[in-house]
Amino acid sequence: MKKLKLIYNPFSGDKSFKYNLDACIKMFQEGGYDVHIFRSINTGDIEKHISEMDKDYDVVVASGGDGTVNIVLNAMMKNGIKSALGIIPSGTANDFATYLNLTSNNVEECCKIIAETEPRDTDVGLANDTYFINVCGGGIFMNVSQTIDTNLKNALGTIAYYLKGMEQLANFSPIPFRVTNSKETIEENLYFFLVLNSAGAGSFGRLAPDASISDGVFDFIGVKAKPVHELALLFVKILRGEHINDSGIVYFKDSYMKIECLKDDIKDSETDVDGETGPGFPVTIKTIPKAIKVFGKF
Ligand SMILES: [Mg+2]
């Protein structure tokens, strides 16, 4: 019999997932799975559980937001677990699930996709020693007060968080970065950068318009220093997915990139991976092609 592990946090998002638990288990059972459950209650318990669990699960399902998905992904990758990954979005920010066309108000549909469809090969990123599945970012927001930062980011999701305040970017000093990919080295003053596996999220779903989660490369988008009126125009172009060739954007695709922060007082600042705190600079990002299989509405 096929085995499925369901990992959920009863406190994530609007805390409503627990009311759908029986319906989920029923659908997985009808899909031919022997269902095992882990209820997460403490920081670090998911990592511990995954490191100690049997390695032969066909599917691991994470119910939670981007952060929970990232924790499960890291624990699976670090413990050599090759199970397919199912996602039931139930956090406040669900960027990657949104990209997979999974909606948080339709738990039954997410379960049905996991129970009845085939998962798709998906690239995974490795930023120094932290894995990510959707996005790694950094920039001027690294300086903003940590509390406001985290709450707002949790509410908006990483991608919207970086882009929402674009009109205000001109109030900040851009940060000098050195970005080295497999072909060239670019030194540029940037407000922020995002390294994307998916095409984006929500209103910014065309941030990397032709990105693919299985092409073995990530899309780098950096926003350069610009006067305020030009930033407003650039923002509109980003919403339309017409910004890639704009002079205000640094854009390339590669499977390798090293990003160094050249400003002394913040060069140890941390990046952001899938909405969680990521490694500090310099950060070396590699694509691990088709490292995991993921269920989605493709
Ligand atoms: Mg790609």
C-alpha cells in the first residue's frame, strides 16, 4: 500500500485546517494511501520528525504557508527523502501554492489533486546551505525593523512584500551588489533582487514571465536605482510583465549565481528564502534540477 505523511500546524493561518482533517484523510485513503499524521506544535518539531521518520513515504503533504513548505522541503532534502511533495495552503502567505494554482479556501480540491494526479518534477534552489522552492530575495528591506518586517511579510507573502512599496523605493539608498553568474560579473546599485523558481505570485504573477520550475535555471530580477517617476512607470510594467528589457532591471537566467553585498555596514545581513530568514551574504545559489516532485494544478 502507498504511504502518505500529512504534516500540519493547527495554528497556521486562520487555524481552520483542523476542521477539514477528516475529509482530507478520507480522500487520501480513497486514493489508495495509508495515511500517517504529524501535528506540529513546536518550532523545530517538523525537522526532528522528518529526520526520524521512515524514508519510504510515497508522498509527504505539508499543510501550512510558504514557511511550513520551506521547513518541510529543507528537512526532506537534508535527510535524502525522495517522497513527492503535496501542499495544502493554509498559511497567511501561500505564494508557491498560488503559483501551483492551489487555493487555500479549497482544501478538498488540493487533496483531490494529491490523491488523483501525478506530481511534476520541480527544481530546488540551494542558497549556501538552505534549500528553497520558490524565491530567494534580498535588498533594502533587510534594514527595516525586524518586527514590522516579519508581520507584514507574513501577511503579504515575500514577493508582494518586496514589490508593494516600489513607489517608496526612491526614499531609500540602493545597495551596491556584485552578482556573478556562470557567464559574467555585474556590479550594480540595486534596491532589491529576487531569484525566482516560479513566475511570481498574486498580482506579480508575471514577474519572471517565462520562468519554468523545471528548466534547471532560476530567473534573477534586480531593481536598479531610479528617480521616483520612473519607478512608478516600472511598477506598472512589472504588473503587466513587460519589465524584463527595461533599463531599470537586471535580468538573467542561470543555474549558478553568487551575490555579494558591497556595503560594509550591512554586508552580513540575511537574505529571505520562501518567507523564512535565509543565509547571510555572500550567498551562492545553485539550482538542483528536478530535485523533487510536486503536486499542482498544472
Ligand atoms: Mg526555472
